[in-house]
Amino acid sequence: MDTDILSVKIKPMAKEDLDGVISIEAMAYGEHHWSKDSFMSELSNDLARYFSVFNEDNQLIAYAGCWQILEEAHITTIAVSPEYKRKHIGEALLKTLIDECYRNMVKYITLEVRVSNTPAIGLYEKYGFKSLGVRKGYYQDNNEDALIMWTENIFYDKFKSGYERNIAVLKGKINVL
């Protein structure tokens, strides 16, 4: 295996992860971030699926979550510690959330993303998300608009074939233990 490939462990988020999650949350989202109590509530929410990412030194470096309601999932957050950005961790987390949707027979996935977050928009488009609207002034910190993005039915061949191509390439860029 290529020694330049980062190895990470992705596991369901646990209460003991929350201090690290809050630290990354504050760096990612500034003063308008979720509280520890908000994440604690999410961990006891039967509709929520949250995951933590750990490096080889067992340090929490990223997390993501979504709600699954009937046949739809709403990605609520994906955040990566600044020193680990651009290392395909966000993409590995997106794959984890999509895999969770497949396991639970969820057909459609949606999310909001800042209109200025072109790297994230590019990632979501790569995975078949399309912009279907704008939420004006959605973000509290600067009143920035959010794109509303959706997938088509993830069980359709068109989505699945693109997804499978993307994850085949991803496997050569990051090692998920």
C-alpha cells in the first residue's frame, strides 16, 4: 500500500467523542455552531446517524451526520479538522452516509451548503447531487444563502454506477480501516 495514503477509522459517534466534535465544530462553523447538548440530543435521536473519524493516533479529526426519515435522508453536517482538509476525509464521510442510506433503504438524500463553499459543492455534484433551490439568508453568521441539493433515487442504475466509480477511485486515495 502507498505510504502517502492516509489511514482513518470511521465509527458511529459516541458520547466520549463529543469534546473533540465540539472543538472541530467551533473551528468549522465559528460562533454559530452546535452545542455539546445539541450533539448529545442527536445521539439519542432514533432518526439520526452520526459518525466520527479518527487518525492512526486515535485522534478525532472529522465527523458527519444525517437524519433518515422514511425514504429521505438529510445530511445535517460534515466537518473536517483544518489540518486534515483536502485529504478525502469529507468524501469518505459522504460515502459512509450514502452507504448508511443504502443499508436502511433510504432513496433520496438532501443537504444545504453555503453558496461560497465551492469545494463542497463540487464534491456533492461529483456524487450526483443537484442544486434544486436556494435558501436565502440561511446562515446566521453572515446571512449567506444556501444551495439546496438533492440526489435522484440512489437505487437507480445511473446513480449507483456513478457512485461505484467514485468509490473505486476513493479507495486509492484514503484507507478506511
